[in-house]
Amino acid sequence: MPSALRVCLTLSGGASLGAYEAGASAALLAALECVRDEHDVDVRVDAVGGASAGAIVGLMVAYSLLEGVDGPSVLHDAWVERVSIDALLRRGARGPLSLEGVRQDLPELLEGGGRGTAQRHPLTLHVALTGLRGLTYDIHGLRGKEPATGVTYADWKDFRLEPGGGIEQLARPKGSSPLETVLASASHPGAFAPRVLDRRRDTDEYRRQGISNLPRSGWLWYSDGGLVQSEPLGRVLAAARAVDHGRPEDAHRLTLLVDPRSEEPSDAEEWSDHDYHATWAHGLSRALALLPKQAVYDDLRRIERDNYRLDWVAQLVESVGPHLGDPARDDLAGLLERIAEDRRGLRGGGPSEAADLPSGESGVGELLRRAVEDIGGLTGKQRVAVDVISPMLLAERDRGGVADLLAGELLGDFGGFLDRDLRRSDFALGYESTRAWCGEGLGRCDLPNKAVEAAVAAIDRRRPGSWNDVGRGQTRHRDLSWRARLRLARFLLRAGRALLR
């Protein structure tokens, strides 16, 4: 059995589908708390992150863990009872909808939750952002001293959050706090105005990354982080390493992705039908849906390849290391120093990484391992298990499709904001998805069988209601209540006014 379980949680963007992510996270919190407190397993969440709605859910999950708040209740209250279009239509917005009400109410909601036991170790909160200005970096190519220029609009911010830090560590410093950064990530351009963040404290980090055009003001405007990185799985995993250093080597590392919009090609069979009447609107909708899916696929394949490469490195060192003599030690040490200095230049002139090199007393095998890992980009990486919590877990069981399970995906994923019953349905669907995953998923983390069974029982005890009783997954536009239609009309009226300003 492992001495510990390390969890890395990524939550995708999705507007009102944040209700699904909140439900899935609520069940996961109930399970992990049970395993930790009732079965004395060293369970820690090292990183939580996401984009857009997933960033807001991630902030709430992080606070619940570190403060011992009753996360399932807080998440249900926030995403079923409070986050409606009525709350988002408050006056003072610079767009059709406003997140100012969320900014004002969220701290009070978090502080008002019931108390339990808290995680005693810090975690990293990762927030994906889409920068509207763009940042440039130099790419060294054939011209040597005249590098090519690359432009990126993908930005992010990592926050190290400490146990017992309270609401203050979420609300400060002003202009660049975790709360303000999360709201910037959630500012979908279809409904919210962009938000500005103070990045002056991040100047050194930008330079280490090789960014060459950070504005003098240090302020940058942002839109929905899900536009360019809806499910930042790889970056959240990298953020977890910031607090995983020095942890037990035999810990089981679990990387979880909560993805409400997952599907298989069989769910889109019309795109292999020669006679399908594909309109412009159908093509646009499908094309936009593909972007986040491709990014997740790329991240998952990268993690899989890294796992194999780590195994190959270990086998190489075991096979070749014993045959290398002392003369190879100096050559390998020199190579490591060169790699460190080259990286210093490639990353924009930051501090040298020489201090992180193996000591001069290290064996040849250790130097060889480090050299191969540095060359292959594997330094600091460890094997991780990746799994996905999505409606597919229930679609496979019920022989239906994801589209027949999700309720809030109407109107570009904003439908849930129009009707509490749709949010309630998606919250219960997310909760049931984690319940379906938990038995086999946690069981593969080498946990005691009794702990896994207790975790499933804990999820059942905290279930807010059966999804079979509240499911509205087959709701269509024509099925919306007159109140939901009235809210939609108010939104469209405000959108029209904003366009005419």
C-alpha cells in the first residue's frame, strides 16, 4: 500500500455547466475527507485549477480543503441556489451580465460554511487566462542573433494557498488577488466585460519565461481563460509539483479531470454521414466544440508519453550506469552545467539553474539520469495516473448520450443560468458521475478496500438528491418555462443596449 495519495484536480470551462463541476467536486470532497479522517490515509490535494467556471469552482474547492469548510453544502448553495441570471443582471455592469455580485457575495458564502477538519498542507491554485494584449517571446532559430518572434495570448497565474489563511489570502492583494484573477478567467466575452489585473509583481516570472514585451504599466486586460485553454491539465499538473517536492516517493499520484462536455466520436455520427445536411451554423458549432477537446487529448498523450519515458530512463540508467567509469563523471557534470546555462538564456536571462544540479559526490548513474531527464524535459516529473470524471460514466451505463444528460448546455452553455431546475439537474449529474467513478477509480489508487467502500458510502450519505428524480437533460429551448424565457429576454435586451453604446 502507498504511504500517501496525492491528488491534482483540473476543472474545465463551461459557463453554467460549472454546476456539473461543482457537483462532481462536492462528491469528491466527501470521499477524500472520509478516506483521510476515518481511515487515516495521508490524502492531500496538491493543486486545483481550471478556466472560466472551472476556476471559480476550483477556488471554492481550495478554500473548503484548507479551511475545513463543508464544501458539498457550499458548492450546492453557490451553483444551484445563487448563480442565476437574476444575480448576474445586477446594475453597474459594463456588459450584458456582471460578475460583481459574485465578487461581493462569494467571500460571505465561503465564510458562512460549516466547519470540519482541514487539510494541513498548502496547495497551488492555477487559474487559466486569455490575455487580450498578447505577449511576445524570442524563438532561437537559424538566424542566431536574430531570433523569430512568437506571440501568445495564453496566460495564467499560480497561487500558493496556505491552511488557515482565511478569506484574506483569496482577496488580497487588491488588483491581483486569487478572487479577482478567477473572475477575470470567468469573463466570457459573450456575456461579460473583460477585467484588468495588476501583474507588476509577476515581472520576474515573465522574464524567466522569456517574455520580452511586458508593458511598463504592468496591468493587463483578460477575458475568459477557456477561450485558448479550456482544460489546462498539463499546467495544473506542473503547478502541483510546486508543493509536491520532498513528498514520499511511493505516494500514488492521481490527476483528475472533470469534463462535463466529454464525448466519443460515436456521439457525432452525423459527421460521417454522406447525406447529412450540414449547415453553416452546424459546422461552426461543431468546430468551436473541437478546440478544447483537442487540447485535452494533447495533454493526456503528453502525460502518457512522459510516464513511458520515465520508465525508459530508469531502465537506461540501470543498464548503462554500472559500465561507466570515473572519467564519465566529469563529462556528465560539464554537460549538466551547459544545459543549465543554455536554459538560463532561453528563458530570458533568469537565474542560473546550476544550484539545482546534483552534487559533485553524486554517482555516475545519478548524473546520467539527470542528464537524460534534462534533455528530455523530464526533470522533476514523476509517474502519474490520469482519469476523467464526465457524464460518459453514466452514458455508458444508461446507454444514452451526453447531450441527453446535461441540462445547462442550452444557449452556448448559458442555459443553466436561466432556470434553477437545470442547475439542480447538472449538479446532481456531476455528483452522480463522481459516485460512478469512485469505487473503481479510488480502488486503483492502492487504497485499502474498506477505505474505498467507506468513501462511496460517504458520497451516498451526502447526496443532495437522486439525479434520476431531478434530471432535466432532455430539456430543449421550447421546454423552458415562461420565467426562463423572460430572463432570456432581459439578457438580450441588455446585450442590445450594450452594443448600441
